[in-house]
Amino acid sequence: MTPEIVDSHCHLDFPDFEGERDAIIARALAAGVTRMVTICTRLDQAPNVRAIADGNPAVFWAAGVHPMRAGEEPQVSVETLVDLARHPKMVGIGETGLDYHYTPDSAPAQRQSLLTHIEAARRTGLPLIIHARDADDDMARILTEEHRAGAYSCVMHCFSSSAALAQAALGLGFYLSMSGIAAFPKSAELRAIFAAAPLDRILVETDSPYLAPPPHRGRRNEPAYTAHTAKVGAEVFGITYEAFARATSANFDRLFAKAAAFAKAA
């Protein structure tokens, strides 16, 4: 049997998948990717993302305002996020975070949006899903200060930042998610950061349609390709693919407990 694995972060609502979504989900299932979390990055798209989850037993969803959009849209309220989280398959808050690479001018709005998402994660008990790019110092500071003010759970999605930010996140009990970037030949330094982390804090994802791992690099990514990144993850930790799949699936169940409970009850 193909080992079961989870794509903890993808974007099935994006136009890249239009007209092919059913086939893409079928390919994921055939590859052993039995669960997927599709991420809403703009709240005006929440109904569409929710509908994808409602229509597919293997798909869950999360919602938030992407940091690159935080300066373009009105600030979301905690109450709005909490209300969305009442849906039985809405399992995470975000993605949110800080992106000083593409949108440094909106940094103040990004920080305010991040604080709102953190409070929503506290109130709902759902994990925070963090996007971080070129903002390591502010990210570590805010996550740490806010955790001291009131605990919450969190995954550093598509982690490709510094070892210092990895250690800060792990020190708070957070998780690191391995994307196709970790499988790129020139990502040895990133693989070393993952290798230094506890296996029980690792998730795997595609962030599809972006960042396809080899042998599909440069083409559209899709959830089935989680398996390629997971094979590299198994090598990083010196274990079999089967063991890595079991470990990361268990980690997903621990962090995304709402998704685990829903699947168990189904």
C-alpha cells in the first residue's frame, strides 16, 4: 500500500487548477496524499475555498489575509475570522505573517494584521499559519511576545528562513513545514536546518501551484507532488519514506486536531 501523507498547505482555488480540480485531487489520492488543506489568502474568496472543502472529503481549508495583501484590503477583524472558523472543515487561521521582500511598504499593516490573526488563533484554538520572508527579526519578536501574552499553536509554512527563526519557532513549540524548496539541489543549508529540528515538529506541503519539487521544478505544482518532497524529507532525517509519512501525518493530526477529529468522525 502507498503510505498515507498530508499536504498541509496548497491553494486549490487558484486559477491554475481551474477545470482540472477533480483530476488533481484524484492524482493526489493515488499518490497517497489522503488529506489536503487548501488555504484562502483573501477573504472575498472564502466562499469558493469553503466550497472546495465541502465538495471533497479529503480537503480541509484555512482562511486569512496574506501579508502581501494586508496593505491593499481593510483590516480583518478577529470576529470575522472566528466566525469563519465555525465551519466544520475550517481548520487553521491564515496564512498571515510578514513579507518584507515583496511588500515592505505595508509593513505596519502587515504587523497589525498578524496580531489580529494571532488573537483569532487563541480564541478558536486553531493553529496559526505563518508566511515569513525577509522579516526574521520582527517575526521572531512578535511571535515570542505574543506567545508570552497568551499561548497559541503555529506552523511556519513553507519554511525557508534562517536557523535563528527556526530555533525561535521551535522554542515556542511551533512546527516547521517542508516545501519543494527543501528538495532543490542548492538548498543544502535549508535541509540542514530541518535536520536539526525534532522530527515530531515537521510537516510537509506543496504550496501548490508554486514551488514544484524535482523532477517537476519549473512547472505547475500540485498536491500529488507532496510525495517527492517527503522522499527528500525522509533522506534528511535518515529514515524510510514510510516512517517519514507516518511521523508527519501524526504531527499534522496533533497540530490540526480539528481536521483529525473530523476525519475520525466521518
